[in-house]
Amino acid sequence: MAESLQGKVAVISGVGSGFGKATAELFAKADQVNLVLIDRNEAALRATADVCAASGSKVVALASDVTKPETFERALIAAIDTFGKVDFLINYAGGALKVAPIEEMDDEINRRIIDLNLTSTIMSCRTFTPQFKAQGFGKIINVSSACDRRSWPGWSVYSAAKAGVNAFTKCLYTELRPHGIAVTLLVPGGSNTGFQKAAAGVAKFEWDEELAVRPEHFADMVYQTCALTKGGCVSEMLVYGLAQDVSGF
């Protein structure tokens, strides 16, 4: 059973491109969802926010770095002050940053990868959980990767960070379920988005784009998950493109 998202409030990070952008724009176009949008790229953030506002959504745009705890504190305050509640917390922000043999991955880049993907997700959930508990409802969607299920050379640190997101999210589901809070793990396959531009050593994936998974596929699945009435929870979603071989080790 699904319901309209009109009147709902979503906090979404990583909206400057790719999955986050597509999701924010779908939420706005379909149901004029109230939005708190986060991205460190101010120009890209504003472009997404403008599209959402033009569709009828009320939008708060925060140009902020998700590796800083104050980002989520600001987002929570903005959501409550502006809209009075939070229905959905969607943690898209992340990235590989660098893909290379392990001996070429210095400690600084390794810390940045872990902070961007794992630590940011933990900080976000920690910040919003008291509000969700006080409300007695809410949905959290965290984003892992096909890299936490399969192994490819050069992706070791990113894969480790995303495997951490997987374990954290599954434990959080068990922790928050009794409070009426649904927690979902989204496991995306590879997609040609802004992801490649932000990661050294990652080229455009070479495959038939007609069979590839695209940002709008993820947006649609996240929308459907959020539209489930209270009591229903999609605990895990694997969304792969038919063009990608995920049969590796």
C-alpha cells in the first residue's frame, strides 16, 4: 500500500548530481515534497533547488560539507524551524575520490574516503535519530554500493567504507524498528553520473547505456520506498543495470 508524499519533509544530501539530484527533482515534481537539500557544490545545489522550487516544492538549500557534523545539525534545525518535522532522511552523499592499487592510496585519501562515505552517514543518522524517536515515525535511506558485494581491483578502500555503511545500516534497522522508524539500505550498481568526475582513476563505464541503470531508476525506487505506509519497510534494495556484470568474486 502506498500513499502520496504531499506534505512530507525530506532531507537529502548529495543533490548536486546523479541519484540525489534525480530523487529531489522527482519528489518535487510528483508531490511537491518539502525539501532540505545538501551539497557542497553551491552552483549545482542551487540548480537542483531551483528545479524543485519551480515544481512547487518549498526548498531549503544548504551548501555544506557532509564530513562536518555541523552540516547535519544545521539541516535538522532548518527542517524543524521551517517545516516542523522530518519524514525522510536520504544520505546519498559519497564518492570513491580515488581508485588505485592499495600502495598508491596514502593515509590522507583513505581517511577522506571513509569520512565521506561511512562517517558522514553515521553522523547524519546520529543527528536525526532523536527527532525521529520523538515523532514516533520516519524513514532513513543509506547508500552502499555493489562494491560491498563484489570485488574489483583498486576499489578496496571505497569498498571497505561502503561495507561499513551496510553493517551500520542493518544494525540501525534493528535498533530503530521498535520506535516506528524504518531504515533502508540502497545498494546501487554502477551508473554514468557525476561520480566519475569526482574520482581519480575512474573512467566512464563502457557499456550499452540503454541497458544501464540511470539516476531516475534510483529515484523511482526511493520514491516507492518512501511512499509505503507506516509499518512497511524495504530493508534493502539492490538496483543494478542489466549492462553491468556483477558476478565477480
